[in-house]
Amino acid sequence: MKLYDQIFGVVKQFKKLFSPGPVTNADVSGSITAEIFLIVSMVLAVILLRHISPLLAGLVTLILAIVLISNIPLIPKFKIEQEDSLEKMLFYAIVVLALIVTFIYWGGSLV
Amino acid sequence: MNELIPLMVIVPLMAALLISAFSKFNRITKIFAFVVALCLPLIPILSNYGLHYFGGYEPMLDNVTGVMFHPAITYSFTFLQQVFIGAVGLLTFLVIFIYLTKYKEVSGPYLFLLFLGTAAVTAMILTDDIFHMFVFFEILALAQVGIVAASSIDYSYEMALKYMILGSIGSPMMLLGIGFLLALTGSVNITDIASAVHMGLIDATSPVFLLSLALIFFGWLYASGLPPFHTIKSGIYSKAEPHGAALLQSFTVMAMISIVLIMFRIYSSLPIFEVLIVFFSILAMILGVSLALTQTDFRRMIGFLAVGELGFIGLGIGLGTNFSLTAGLFQALNEILITALLFIGFGAIVNATNEVDTRKLGGLLAYHPKVSIMLLIGGLAMAGVPPLNGFQSKLMLVQASLSCGFPELSILAIMVSIATFVVFVKTYYTIFLKPKPNDLELENRDVPRSMVLVMGILLIIIVILGIFPDMVTNGISSFVGGIL
């Protein structure tokens, strides 16, 4: 019952996602699909780490799956971070630039 | 006729300038724009494959090292360029046809921007000079901003300004990366730089070389709208006129493949390069499709789907084999056609209803059956349903990732295709199949015939490419064999 309540709570939180305006069945089913797709695809993508180390892939997959499932609903959080705010776009652009430069400059010769 | 190679850039560029200068003569402007737009797909068809050296400066052989140097800005025209320039030329013609038939009084500056964008992407895919590519990349960014700002949609100025501000981070980074390459090699010719790297004249693990990759790669993310630029890219598509959005997405795909092919020639010896491309492609696919599933504005939904589809192109290129690169480039061609069809089709719905919120629409199948059927087939093509072209390229990508030893990527690609199908079915149901809301007014609003005709032309090409993919894939495969 706890998982059922949790999923029901997720559906109720989708209301905020579509406000203002009515929430239709199609919107809720789309959001649930997005939620499941997001979790499964991210876990699947992490399995690629097996090319570095199978143990690392197993550990990261397990931890990520637990973190993602215990934090549902993810889509409202994701959508807030992906909105049209210039500040957020600039923030993520600069963070990604810093990560790419750091990763390639110090880790480029290792991969 | 190799003389036609530079004309592929010069003709739209000159047309842009002339139309802008003489735009007050409405009738002449319309006729001139139509004739020039008609020439755009014809020039690459009539031109022979080959090289064009601006200024006539032929390559020089260094007798001491035995290395060939290219002093001139060089345009290289092969089957790949022919296909992509032909596709964008055709799309430009169709978009200008819609624009000219839609408005009695045409805007010279708007036509200027459309031709300027086409000239810029054509130059980017033809050039063998990395600085020349950057100049046209900047021109393209300005043209894209202008096309969005010139639309009459709410908040289009705001979105265009945001795109320009983000470009002020992406573009200088790319220029800095090109500067580092110039400092290392003393040349901006891509063939010269690539041969210097592959002959071992440059240490591929040197920090400056690696930093140049990081900076150019970041500029490429901005040009292609891959994360973290996926939000702004989908935003500018949704704030442009539908025909403008159709052309904008083709510009994005062309810029993406032009720059990534240049990077591939220079940096393919570094495994980290392919890792990065695959990483950002996966991210684009996941984010694009997940966010598309939650949209209620169907223009924004198509924008996010277009970003997700870019991930497929990147995946093919990131895997780095002949087959995967062919699949990625074929996917790029398919995306140009399919997304253009969807933007124009959904634009026709906006034209008929003046509404973009899927919750306020419904029952349009009875009112616009032709548009709905063509949109349905376009959506199925994007989702990868056989026998359409999207199926062929996505099947090739799945096979390529399997043969490279990455079954996870194959599963992910199939999952993204299924999710794309869900997005499309959901949107199609809410717009066309569910009962029409009482407050939705459709009186005296019809879909322009030009839009239906253009959709029909694009659909025919989509079906032909789906049934006969070899028409394109054999030529692309030969091109890829040349750069590997």
C-alpha cells in the first residue's frame, strides 16, 4: 500500500505541473510515462559504465535506481530546472563548460 | 561544372542583400525571391563534385616534408554536400513559397534572414577552412535570432534575446578553441590541421590541443541545441512562425553535422571525443523526449522532440564506425524532412484555430482531414515506424550500436523511439480525435493550400526515402569511408 500511496501522491503532484488550466487524462498519463522513461533510461545509460569496471557499473546502477525511485516524482523537479529562465540556462551552460574543460584538460589523456 | 560550387553560397547571399535593399518594390521582390529560391535546390543538382579554391590558389607541396598545404579557402563538394544542400535548398524554396503565398505584402528583412541562414549553412558544410566555418556560424546565429524576433508570436523577442545572450558564451568559446588550433598548427585549413595531427606533428595529449577540443565542443553544443542548450533551442522553435521553425531546425541539423564532421576529422584519434559525443547525445535523447511528454503547447512539444532526435544523429557519429556514421548522417537528412513536415503541419493547425494549447483543442480530424493524415504519417516516420525513412535510419543506428558492442544503446534508442511514439499519439489524440471543445471556434479559418501542398511534397520524399534508402546511404557511406 505504501508504494501505491506514493504513486497516487505523484499523480496529485502533477496538478501543479499543468497549472494554470485543467489536467487531462492524457497529460497525467504522459507525465507518468515520462517519469518511468526517465528512471529506466538513466539506469540503462549508467550500465554503460561496465566498459570501465563491471563492479562500478553495478554499484552506480543500484545507487542511482534507489535514489531515483525514492525521489519520485522527478518530472516536476526536472521541469522546474528546464524552464525558460535565463538565469538557469546561463547557470547550466557555465556549469557544463566548466565540467567539459575540467574533464578534458585533466582526464583527456586517461580515457 | 565546378564553377557552380561557390554559387551555392553566393546566390542566396546576393539575393538576401538585393531583396533587403529593394524590398519596397513588393511585386518584384516576390518574383525575385521565388526565382532565387527555385534555383537553390537546382544548383547542387547541376554542379559536379570537386574542389573550389577561392582566389585560384592551388595546394602547394612542401618538398622538404612532402606535406601538401592549402593556402586558399577551399570548398569541397561531394555527394554528402549535394544531398544536404539540396535538401535545405528545397526546404528554403518550400518555406519561401508558403511565405509568399501567405502574405500580400512581404517583408524584405525577413526574406533577407531566410536567404542569409541558407547561405550560412551551405558555406558551413562546404568549407574546408575552420575560421571560415566560424564566420558563417556567427552569421547563422544572427539569422536565427532575426527569424525568431521577426515572428509575430508573443515573447518571441524575449526568446531571441536569450538565444543571443547564450550565444555570447558559446561562440567566443569556439573562437578561442579555433585560436588554440591555429597557434598549434599555424593553419586554419582543416585538411592541413588533420594531417598535422595524424602525422604526429602535434602531440594529441598536449593540454592546449585538449583544451581546443573542449572549447570547440562547447560551441558545437550551442550550435546543435544539445544539453545544456536544449531548452533555448526548443524555445526558439516554438516562438518562430511555423515555416520559419521548419527552416530553423534544418539550419540546426546542418550546423550540427558540419561542425561535428570537422571535429571528427581533427580529434577522432582521441577516444574521449567519441565518449563526449555519445554522453551528450544520450542526455539529449532522454531530456528531449521526457520534456516533450509533459508539454501542453504542441509547438514546444515538437521543439523538444526535434532536440531528442538530434541525439540519434550524435549517437551515430559518436560510435565512430563507417556504418554508424552513415546511419547518423542519414538520420540527419530524415530529421530535416520529418521535423519540417511536423512544424508546417502543426503550424497549419495554429493557423486554423489560433490555439497552441492541446487541452483547448479537439475534434479537428473532421475539419482538416488532409492535414491530420499527413501529420499522422509524419509522426509515425519520426517515431521510426516502417516503411518510412525514420525507421530505416533508426534501424541502422540500432544495428550499429549492437555491432559496436553497446546493446544498452540499442535498447535506449528503441525506448526513445517508443516514447516518441507515445508523445505523438497523445498529441494526435488530443488535437484530432477527442471531442471538439464547445468554446473552440473554427469558423472562416482554413488551412492555406500552399501549406498542404508543401506537406504533400515532403511526405512523398519521406516515403521514397523509406522505401529506397540506398539512394542516399550508399553515397553517404562512400563519403564516410573517405574521412575515416
